Amino acid sequence: MLTVLVDGIASGMLLFVLAVGLSVTLGLMNFVNLAHGAFGMAGGYVCVVLLNRHGLPFPLCLLAAAVFAAVLGLVLERLLYRRLYGRDHLDQVLFSIGLVFIAGAAVDWLMGARQQLITLPAWLSGRVELGFVGIGVYRLFLIALCGIIVLALHLGLVRTRFGSRLRAAVDDAVVARGLGIPVERLFAVTFALGSGLAGLGGALGVEVLGLDPTFPLKYMVYFLIVVAVGGANTVLGPFLAALLLGVVDVAGKYYVPQLGAFAIYTAMVVLLILRPQGLLAKAAAR
Amino acid sequence: MLGRVSRRGILATGAATLAAPALAPGAHAQGSAARIGLILPLTGPFASTGRQVEAAVRLYLRQNGESFGGRRVELLVRDDTGTAPEVTRRLAQELVVREKVRALAGFGLTPLAFAAAPVATEAKVPMVVMAAATSAIVQRSPYILRTSFTLPQVTAPIAEWALKDGIRNAATLVTDFAPGLDAERVFKERFTAGGGQIPLELRTPLRNPDYAPFLQRVRDAKPQALFIFVPSGEGAAVMKQFAERGLPEAGVRLIGTGDVVDDDILNDMGRPALGAVTSHHYSAAHDSAENKAYVAAFTAAHPNMRPNFMSVGGWDGMHLIAEGLKATNGAGEGEALLNAMKGRSWTSPRGPVTIDANTRDIVQDVYIRRVEERGGQFWNIEFDRLPQVRDPGT
Amino acid sequence: MRLALEAGFWLLALASYWLLPDQLPLLSQIAIGALFVLSLDLLVGYAGVLTLGHAAFFGLGAYAAGILAQQGWGEPLSGLLLAAVLSALLGLLTAPLVLRGGDLPALMVTLGLSLMLGEAANKLPGLTGGADGLLGVEIWPIFGLFRFDLYGHTAFFYSLAVLFLLFLLARLITAAPFGLALRGIRGNARRMPALGTPVRARLVAVYALAAAYAGVAGALLAQTTQFVSLDVLSFQRSAEGLLMLVLGGLGALYGAMIGAAAFTFAHHVLSEMSPLFWQFWIGLALVALALAGRGGLLGLGAAALRRWRA
């Protein structure tokens, strides 16, 4: 029972780190970026290459994955994404799906189509016995690391100057610009941050979610669910949504495997019908 | 700047649409080449299967000179993405109608083979199934021959072995589609007939599976062994969770068909795979001169790949077609080619094989193997053999 | 001028039978894809309702026609009818859930519903064949005369004829007050009630209509390939339909059909030339087109025409 709960929380947290960047681009820039998973994939592959071929320590690989994805995000934002801000959503869909195709084929060409695997360092593998339940060490690591990230993001958005400028820019970009807030640069930095987090999530997820060239498409639906159910504009909304998704998914598979993925789809549809603007819509509106 | 980009955009799409009619009507003259249509999942979730088969087929042609019975073989490779049977069917139709292929080959998964079978029947074109492994496939068309394996064929031996080894209580975990259900049924029949018990039967979805919750249930049920079947390429994810959930410490042994310890990714699975006992028709570690030459040539051509059981299905399938062409002096088509391929025996890298003349299915040795570490690499080391196993039927 | 272009379009479609005589299966698939995208266009292009789950109706139609034939009634036209009715019913049932306002919720609710339907089909192997696909679909000759043949002659004319008839119907509908009301709703949904337009009723009606169209497209696929698999309900199919629509140009019936033809053709040619890496080239073309962004291929074509005249 407890094991199932911990598993659900861990996978929810991982999902959050992967998806939070998407909620940022959607909420802050009103951009439908279906290619978000591609940054996660990029991070995953960087991690695999550094770990397996060059034998770097795992934490360093994670860091490199995040940095690589962030830089990639920044470059693409400046070169391409920027041109599509404010355009029709469907144009953005066309564009970002195109990017997904390119990314998938490029990775396939570079690394091959098969599943990529890593071997975790000894200090992260195995399980610990807490009382009478055993819990995977890596899951605990995921929960701890992602928990720190959630906290940092939340505080960053609420407490720092960057955060308040960002929120201002989101509420009303025109006025914010008039107040001398460098909206463009703000968006670029935010985009890079979101991509970097996705890269980190991709690297963390190699062990749990697997990694192959279909990664961005395979998990796109999950990312979209997190963002839609959580609602854009906040950190906590998607976080709660991701947790809920993770727990419902894992528990559903454990207790009623006959239902398959039915559990999460139903949960999503019901939530969306009850709260079309997201879980924390009221709190955000205040 | 934007103007330039847009013009490039026009050019790109324009070129794509313009190129189409020019290429369409069989660009080359027919010549005298025998065309073989190879339909495989080369992109998408089952791409690794397609890549292995394609690599082996090309390797065969490179090593054996591309001409058989005085007839040059021309290979036409098509990607069906692995998840769209209607595309497989359309590609088969096109290859037959437009490219006039002598034989269809490939077919990565059962539904894809099912969808294409009526085309083979109606066009009277032999169809060599190189990968898909549901028992019933050969019955879908009298023109189907199979060079891969069937799940009942490789499942029965591991059930017998488990009983012999003192396992009396085993859970099953299979992927929820025809081959998985085949494996589950046969394992259950054989295992319970020998006095074994199956406390838990689990089925995981074919797409986007997450094995953790299922394996947690196995751990909670604590059987002596867990029988696993998952499609090629999925083994690693299962193996990881098997280890992370602490099933080995809980005294659960991993047994299964060889799919779960797929040679393609076995090395990356590493330690968690050690000790897994499986039954299958091919291991890259198979001890024979033919196989040593095969593995050496394969890895020379693809340094990052190790040939797996899918590849050997492709290799033998191409061999079968080549032998059929030779036997008909390169003239064989339709019924004649089919008959020339039926009943053939040869020594494959996997060992001696025969295509049964009546069932058109493969008869082959099945080996019991254990994952061991040899020189820093992980291999399926064969330690027992059941000679010339047939598909036990449905 | 416009009429000549239209006539030319359909003549070209018909002439493709002689131009590409050994590509008939592909041409049928294009016609079916065009019908599916047409149905999306009615919904997305005309009424402005976003959806990521249109495959639900396509798949329902495919399974309805497939199962009907499998159970021993292989008459094709009644299969189409059944598919249309069932899909329209599903559309009517789900419309209230989808039309609650907001683009993102609409996208996600449609997506969720289609995923649920896909999972249901997967979990009912007794009815649908599950992941192995529906086997044993046998379609009788059309009017008892034209057998579905290996070369795809019958399938081609059948698909094209259905596409043409349903296109005519769609053209009538979009030109009628109903269609104008839809455009009005897309332009400004708040102001339309002031003109006396019952916004909600119109949207529900178009949703059901689009669903029926998609159902017929699915039934066509099931009948011409005599096989149905879970893939008909997949998210990829919904997304690809949307892609073709944007590619061709929204809110214009011809745009929808051109988009479907261009995408399917490009996909086919590229994957034949490069079976391993065709996705790269498709992706490149999509990105380029999105950056160019002038209302899809149709928009580009119109712009080129204007420039040529000027």
C-alpha cells in the first residue's frame, strides 16, 4: 500500500519536472509547444552518452543534461520559437510537431532506435526497508530532488524580483513592457529554464520511463494532461495535477489492472469537466 | 528574413509534391531482377525489431552475392511504423501490384502479418514472416511461410524445465496481445499439467507499459518464479523493475521466453539480468561455426548492435527465398516459388531448421539458457537443448 | 474562374486513376484521409471548436462497419450508414462535455474521450479483437456488382464517390445560413446571440455532423482494407488529421482535401526514399511551412496566384 503510494508520488514528481516547462510556455507565452518532450529526450540522451561512454558520475550527467537542454532551448527560442509568438495556435502546433519529427529522426540517426539504458551508481540502487515496507532508493531520490525543485520554483516565482517581473509580464505584457520590464529577455530565460528542467527530467527518467526516439510523442499526452488539469500560470497547480496523475495511474494499475489506462483518462475528463480552468483556478484568480 | 524562409518553405513542400508523380510509375524498367518486398517497422516503438531484420537481410545479400539461380535480387524496403496494420496491408498491396514482387517478407508484429495475409492469398505471392510469432499466423494464408518462431514452440520447454528444476508455484506476466496470450496459455497448460500452480496471471498493455505496479503485485504474491513474455525491446524495462522491486531477494526467480533477455539490449541490462533462465531458439552465444561467422560479420557491419533472434529470422528468411529462387533457376514465382521453399532444411546460425512442408511453419531446436557474464559481457549461455521442436498448435 | 478551378480539381482527382494506375491503394487512402480532414475542417475551420480526439469518431465508424461485416452483413452502403448514425450519436452525447468553453479544456476533453474509447476497444477483445485487430471482415460487392479487388479499382471509385458526394453536401451546408452562422460564431461567439443565432444548438449540430463524417471515413477505411485495428482510434490519427488540415488551410473545404493529399503523398514518397529517416524531412517541411504561415498550402497558392496576376 505504502509502496504503491510512494511509487505514485515519485512518478508524479518526475512528470512534474518534465512538464512544468510546458505549463510555463503555455501560461506565460500562450504558446502550444508540443515539442516540449524533445528537450526531455535531449537531456536523456546527453545523460546516457556521458554516463555510459565517458563514465562521468551520475550527478554530473544530470547537471550536464539540464544545461544542454537549457542552452538548446535558448538557441531554438531565439532562432525559431520567437517568430511564432502571437501566431495562431494551430500554426504553433504544426511547427512544434515538425520539431518533434526532426528531433526523433535526428536522435535515431545519431543513436539508433533501440531503448537506451543506464546503470545507476550503487548509492542509488537497491531498496531500503522502512518499517515493514521496502522502497526503492532511486524513488526516494526522485522525490527528494524533485521536491527541492518544486520548492525552489515556487519560492523563485513568489519571492524574487525575477518572479514578480515574470508574473507581471504574464498578466499584461504591454503594461509590463511600458514599465521597463525586458519582456522578451524574460521569456527567453524562462523558456530556457523550462527546457533545462525538461532535460533534467528526461535524464532522471531514463531509468524509470525509458528512452528511445519516440519519447516526445509517447509522453506528450501525459504532459498535456498535467498542464491542462493543473492549469497554467501557477507552479502548484501542475504540481498537484502531476502528483494526482502519478498516484491514480500507479494505483489503478496495481489494484485494477483490468481497467488499464482507463483510470487516468476518466480522472482527467472528470476533472476537466468540473474545473475547466485547472485545479487551482480559483486560487489563481484571486 | 521571413520572406526568405517562406520561399524556402514553398520550395521544400513543392519539391516533395512535384517529386511524387515523377517517381511513381515504377521508375526503373523491370529488367530481370527478382524483387523482394520487405515490410518492417523501421520507425516507431518497434523500430528495433525492424532494424535487426533489415540488417540481417542486407548482410545475407552482401555475403552471398545478390544473385540466386542466375537471378539478381532487388530488395524493396518499406516502413509500416509498427502500429498501423492498414498501412502494412496497403504497402503489401502496392508491392504486389506496382512493383510485381516475387515475395513479401518481414512483418514485425502479429496484427501486421494478419492484415497483410489476405493480400498474399489473393495475389498468390509467397509471404515470408520473419518476426511475428503468434501460432495462428501461418493459417491465415496458404502462402505464408515462417522463419521466426512461435511462442508455444519456445514456451513449452521452459514450463517443462521449471517443473524439472523443482519450481511448483509460478506467476505469469505477459503482454496483452496474441503472442502474449499464446505464451500465457501454453505455459499454464504445461505447468499445471505437471503439477505446478499459478497463483497470479498478469497482462500488461502493448503500448506504453509501466511494469512497476505489476511487478509489485508479483512481489506481494511471492511465487517461486515469475514467467515473463514481453515483445523484443521491452525486456530491459521489466528487468530493471524486477531488480528494483527486490524480487530476487524475495526469492522470486525469473524465467521466460528469450524475448525478455533480448541479445540486442542484454549487455545494457547488466547485472540485474544475471541468472535469468529462458528458453528460445537463438542466442548470439550459440556455439557453432555458422553462428560465430554470423555474429562476427553482423557486428563488423554494425559495431553498435549484437544480432538477436529477430535478426536470425531475417537471415533465414532471406536464405529461404534465395534457396527457392535457386531451386527454380531464378524463374520461380507464386505457387512454384512457394513449393520450392516448402520442406527445405538447412543449418542456420541458430542450429538445424526445417520449414515443414505441410504447416509451412519452422521446426527448430529450442535451447534452455542462463544469463552469464563472460569477459565483461552478458550472454545467454545455452545449457540444454530440445531437438526439432514443432509448434504444438493452437 | 472559381468554377473552372473546382472542376479542374475533381477532374484531376478522377484522372489520377489513369495517371497513377498502380497507386490505387494510396489514392483510396488519400480520399479517405481527405474525408476525415474535411470533417475536422467543419469543426475546427468553420466552427472554431478545437479537438485532439477526432479519431474517436473515425474509429467508432471503422469498428461499426467492420463488426457489422464480420457478423455476416457485408453490404457496404448499410455499413457506411450505420457508422454515420452511431458516430453522430456519440457526437451528440459528448458535445455537451466538449462545448463547455475554452480551447485547452476542449482539446483535452476530446483527447481524453478518444483515449478512453481506444482503451475500451483494447479491453474488449471479444468484440473488437483487441490489440490483434478485427479479423474476418468480409465486404460484399457494391450493389452486388463491384467486388473489392486486389488492385483497388473498386476501392478507389467507391472512396472517391463517397468523398465527392459528402463534399457536395458540406459545400451546400457551409454556404447555407447554417454555415454562415458557424463562421459568425467562430469570429465572435458573444455577439451571435444578438443576431438571433442559437450558438449552442448550432455548435452541437456541427459537432454531430462532423462526427458522422468522420465515422463514414472510418467505415470506408475498414471496408476498403477489410481490417480494423486499434490504430484507428489512436491519438496519432487525430493529431495527423489536424496537421493535414493546418497544412492545407483552415476554413476552406479544398484546403482540407489538399492538405490530406499533400501530406499523405509526401509521407509516402519520403518513406519510400528513406524508410528510416523520412520523419526528418516531413518535420522540416512542417517547420518551414509553419514559419511561412500564410494559411497553409491553399494560402500560399492563393498568394502566388495574386502575385502572378499583379
